[in-house]
Amino acid sequence: MPQEFGLTPQLSTTHQLLRVVKHINEGKNSNLATAAIYLGIAKTFDKVWMEGLIHKLISYKFPQYIIEIIQSYLKNRHFTVLVKNSDSIPRKLQAGVPQGGILGPIIFVLFMNDIPQVRNIMISLYADDTAILSQGKTPDKTIVPLQNYLKNLAAWLVRWKIKLNVGKTEAILFNKKNDDWPEVKIYGTPIEWKK
């Protein structure tokens, strides 16, 4: 995935940051405002929907033996909680990928691989951090495509059981003028613009 930098060899936070800054500066040099939405995805690795992941692997045409290996890696996992020097009874994990192992980040990238993409919106992924950027000469030409994308993205998030923490989602304007910018919403909740 060309917009994924956090879990890709040789691509770091610095590369992704440079890519975003370059996009904003190119817009500024062309007298375009840039609106960016930084999504707060809730418990990303813990909430990967296993059946949805397997469905995606099949649609990506992974060989059956690879799908079976990944399935066996994810299925029948349990957890316990230590409370006052006693372990709880084991509970089965219903979602998520193991963290700390080599496969966890790769599986997460595969799960996020089909995030909606459109021509006039830049998507910037760094592991579980996602930025969505739109540019335009006026507030409407910047915000309308962004809002349309957010509606499409919200449907995709619901479909794949990915929860968004709207309270940790932020909107930032990179603009010379102090125009009156329309609000953007996700799941019907307005996201406050920050400078």
C-alpha cells in the first residue's frame, strides 16, 4: 500500500511526515488551502475482525495454505487477567492480532489495505495513525470532497468493524486566510478545526 509507512521496511515516520509536509507546502505555493483530518482509531490491533481479515485475504487471492497459517495463528487464543496475585479464568479472544510478534503488523496492514481511496484526497497511514488531506482554493472546494470522503470512510469503518474514537479525531487547517470554514462531521459528530 503506497500510503502506508509505519509497518513497511525502509519507510519511517520521517518519510511520512516529509510526504505530508511536501503536500501542504505544494498546496501553499499554489495558493491552495489544505484541510487535514487525523483519525483516532480505537484499539486498532486489539479489534481486528478475524473473519473480515480472512475474507480480505481470500479476495486478495492469497494461497489457501497462507490463509490457513494466518487463521491458525489468530484462532483459539485466550487471555487471563492477574488480579491480586490470582489469574482469572481463561477467556477466548474474539478479535485482534497478537502484538509484539512479527506477523501482527503485517496482518494489520493487510486488514487496512482496502481503505477507500479517491483521486482528490491524500491518505497518509502510519501504522494505526491515519491522516486524510484535501486541498482547494476555497473552503467549499476543500471541505466538500473531504466531507464526501469521510461519509464513504465511515461506511467502510462500520463494514469492517473498525471503531473510530471521534474524541481523539482532530481537524487542522493549513491556510493563510481566516475564512469561515464549514465544519466537517464523522458519524454526525462535528470535528473542531484547530490551527
